[in-house]
Amino acid sequence: MPERTEVQNHAQGVVHGSVVQAGTIHGGLHIHERAGTPIPRQLPAPPARFSGRGDELAVLEAARRASGGERPAIVVLTGPAGVGKTALSLRWARSLDLPDGQLFVDLNGFSLDEPTDPGDALGSFLRALGTPPDRVPIHLAEQAALYRSLTADKALLVVLDNALSAAQARVLFPASPASVVVVNSRSRLTGLVTDGACLVEVGPLPPSAAVSMLTATVGESRVSKERKRSEDLVALCGGLPIAIRVAAARLLVRSRWSVGRIYDELAAEQSRLARLSASGELSVQACFDLSYKMLTPAAAKLYRRLSLHPDGEFCGEVASAAVAGDADALLESLLEASLIEEPAEERYRFHNLLRLHAQQQLQLDESAEEVRATLRRIAEWYLATARKADEVLTPYRERLSYAHSEPPLKVRSFSGRDEALAWLEQERSTLIAVSKAALHNGFAELAWSLADALWPLFLLCKHYRDRLTVDELGVEAARLWGNRFAEADMRKRLGRAYTIAGRYDDAEHEYTASMRLWAALGNQRALCDTGRSFARLYWDTGRLEEARAQYERVAATAEELGAPRLLGLTLVNLGLVLLDLDRPEGAVAGLARARQILGEAAESDPYNAARALVASAVALCRTGALASAEEAAAEGMRAMTSLGSLHGQAEAHLALGEIAGAAGETARARGHFQEAEEAFRSLGSATAGIARERLDALG
């Protein structure tokens, strides 16, 4: 008979050896006995105050039920420090009823101590399963073999907390497919997915669950008295359970303090992390510091520098700009460490407290010169890409050149108008925030250039409030830069923004300043164009005859200067003023010429060609040429729709509604006016009132 191996002897000794008495201690771990087999019950107590996580618990249960085959059910809970992975795993584990017990170990993957050696963890598990200490093998391979033998026919729950790597956790998986394994880690441990693991990302608590957690700690009465302040407080904590627990602990210690007092303490970003780290073992700062120390120097540099990006999402190309090199692998490192999130494909963001931590490390580890250089590279990447979009959407525009500090990396290009406009829309708030940051840090030329590059977005999609903000910023940047051309151009834009906002005195001031600068520069074409804007101010303030006269003067000058596009734009507005003066016959001829001029330039400026079509349709309608009017309005609507201009579509709906009403088609007219009103209101445009008046007139 062949000689028995050491592992078989160990297994035989455990299965047929001496009976372990109920309640005895092996290796310092409490175990129970059932028919001579030890049943470990090692799970720590679940958190006393647990809130929310219904979706995550459902995912965990679904993963367990979906498991099958020859492996145990394995779930990996991953997320940033302090997000509540351990609490969630213990709460779910308590709902499971596995007959052969529970094993738990803290693997110290992210702590001040050394990570737990897999051999030490296996040794503790073997002792918990009844192996006498003197029969636990010395070598890891033999320990693992014995562990597989002991767990082959058991239904165990194994919780591996704070795992550092897939290799550290993998050796602790039981052999039986009836078992369940839960691994908690700040790293994603994607290597375990090949072992059949289900990856569950644990994020911050939603607002209602976060408030419930605060309430469970400090009491309903204190929260209900200051409900809004309580909601604001947990928002400052970013829904991070550890931060909420620290804030709640401060309220418990200071029983006479209001929730508002704690909120005011945390409102200052510079001291928020420190105030959330002053309660001993509950330290947000310490949790984040440990994750940061695990990074490679290159990944740590990216983590710090990304904190310069304005609040919101960013793409991989921005990360490359931050480190002046390829950053794809470094981003993966930050994702793996749960120091950034990936809310959508190729889109990344910080948790707000992690952003503060990264900014803190930036101040500690980077020079002021490098911080400025990084911010400039990020802003210049956005400028380079925004200009690519601008060139696709408004190729006819005159642009001032910009000299980059260094060639931007991975600048995006766009296959067509839709893609370019979609990118500007997606990055609108970020582009505005980057412009502000550039100006605040003394990069006036860069800030102006970013403001200028946003023009096609405001032309097509309006965004009146944002336009006002950007144009005001652009004027300030131009003045600090000292470029009179840039200032004159942006003052003209700001004048129009003020006109739309009903700030007519401010608009007149900006137009006057713009014309003074153009005159000093000797730029007659720009002077003429600003005169066209002045005419619009007269029009918007009801001074129709002054507007008509001004437009006629501008048209004549544009003709003399040989500026066909300026002439076409002026004729469109002149035609609309004549319509307001109830002179449709006079408007038709000028608008027909505008259609011809702008139609010839439609490839480079399709928006204004479509405007001419819609304006011409209204004039034709009012002269009784309904068929021609319908044809022009329908063509204008198709063009505005393809351009993605909601404002242009609304104008076309007004025209089509008027044509339908003139033809006696009341129902169709009502539909168009309703569409126009809804679109104008969504844009914050006062023209919604005109659509409402026409609806009311229909009865």
C-alpha cells in the first residue's frame, strides 16, 4: 500500500481524530461543534447603524443565486476608503445561512501594518476548522492543499476584508461550490473576475440614505429641527459613511451644538478633511493617506495633478495633458485603487473628499511653477479641442492665433458638425470653469481664447446665462491681456448678450466701447458689423424706424466694403424689422437677396442660410404666397433640425404656425405654436411670450 502523504494524514487526523469540544478555542478563534466537526463563527458584529444599500444587496444576492459549477460564489466589493464595503459585506453575510460556518480575516491590504501573509491567514482558517496547531503545515502549498481538502464538502461563508491583491485573496477560497466568498478591497481585483467573481462597485450613499444614517446616530429630533442643514451636511460629506460617522460623532460629543454649527465648520474646503479626521480611529484623512501611499510615484503625480481640473468629469486626454505624457496605464492604477471613478465610458471624476485630499497632496509635493504649468497644459488641451470643434461649426470666423506652451497631446478631431456640437455641449460647464481658472491664474490670453471658442455653441444652442458669463469673462480677459482687437470683438458679443438679457443701457455702453476700439484700429468691416448690432438694440427696444435706418446704412457700407456675408446678415434683420413695421412687400425683395447671398455660403455657414429661409417664409406668408412660404419654412426647419439648433427650430415652428393659420389650418397652427413656446421657454427666451400670444389668439 503506498505511503500516505502528510496532507492526507492531516486531513485524516481532523476528520477521524479527537472530538473538538463545544466552545473550545483553537488559535484564539471561537468555534462551535456539530457532530464532532468544528463550526467557526468568526464574523464580527454587523454595524449597529446601517442605512440604504438596497440595490447593492440585491446585486449580491443575485450573484449568489447565479453561481454554479465547480467554484464557490465569489463577489468582490470594491470602492474608495470609508465607503462602507465592510459594513455592507457583514450586513449581507448575516442574511446567509450556510451550515458549516463563517470564516473572516482582515488582510490588512491598506493599513499601517504589513499586509497579512496568506500563510498566516490560511493557518488561522485551518485552526478554526479544527486542525490542531501542531498539525498545521509549514509551507503555503501544503496549507492550501489541506484547506481545499477540509472545505471540499462544506458550505462555508468566507469574508476576506481589506484585500491587497487577487493573489493574496485567491489562496483563501474554499473548494466547495456550495460556499460563498466575499472579498472587500479598495482595489478592483479584476484578476478575480477570471475566477468567476462578480465585481460590485460600492459608491457613496444617496442623499436619503445618508440622512437616515445621520439620524440613526444623533436622533430624529435634532435632524428634523434642521432638515435642510442635515441634507447639506451629508452632502459636504459626499455621502461617504466614514465622513458621516465622524460628523455625527462630533454632534454627539457636542450635544448642545446645532447641525448648522457642524455644517459651518465643514463648509471651508481647506479644513474639511482635518475636521473629519479628529476622532481617533475614525479618520478620513488616514484612510485616504494609506491609499495614496500605495500608488507608484507616477500614479501619485497624476492623482495630485488631476485635482487641478475643475469639478466635474474629465477624459483620458486631460490626464495625459496633466502629466505631459501618456496616462492610460496611470488612470487604470487610480481606478484600480478606487481613487477616481468611471461614471461612463472614458469619463472619470473624483469623489469630492478625494479631490480635497489630492489638492492637499498637490500643495505638499508640487512646486507653484509646476502647478501653474499643469493647469496651463490642461486648459490648452481644452482650447485646442474646442478650436477644432469651432473650425468645423463656424469655419468662416476670423480667429486670433494662440501659441501653446508645448504641443498639446491627443487633441480630438471631429468627423462632422453633429459630433463637434455634441462635444461642446458635453463639455460646456467644464470649458467655462477652465476659462475662469485660466483667468484667475493670470493666463488672460488663454482665458479669452477659450471664451472665443465657445461662440458656435452659443450661436446654435443659445444658453443665454452661460453666454453672459463667458462674454463678461472674455472682456475682462481681453483688458488684462491688453489686446484691443480681442476686447472690441468681445465687447460687441457682450453687448448682444446684455440686449438679450434686457440690460439695454449696459448693451449700449458695450457697443459704444466696441465701436471706439474698432475706429482706433481702423477696422471698417468690424465697425460696420458692430453698427449692425447697434441696430438690433434699437429693434429690441422698440425703436423700429431707427433700427431700419441703421440697418440700411450698414447694408450700404457692407456693399461698399465688398462684404457679402455681412450684407446678407444685415438684409435678414432689415427684412424682419420691415415685417414688424407691417411692410411685408418691402421685406420680400431684401430677404430674397439675403437667401441668395447666404445660400451661396451655406456650406461654411448653414445656420444663417437657414435663418434667411425662415425669415423669407414669414414675409412670403404675409404677402399671401402661402405655397412658397410653406416650402421655405419647411426647408429652414430641416436645416435647423440637422444643425441641432433648438432656437432655430422654434423660429421655424413660429413661421409654420403662422402659415398654417393663414391657410385656415387651426389645429396644425396650434401644434407649431405649442412646440415653439416649449422650446423658447426651455432656452429662457422671451420669445416664448410671442408664441403664447399666438396660441391665445387661436382661442
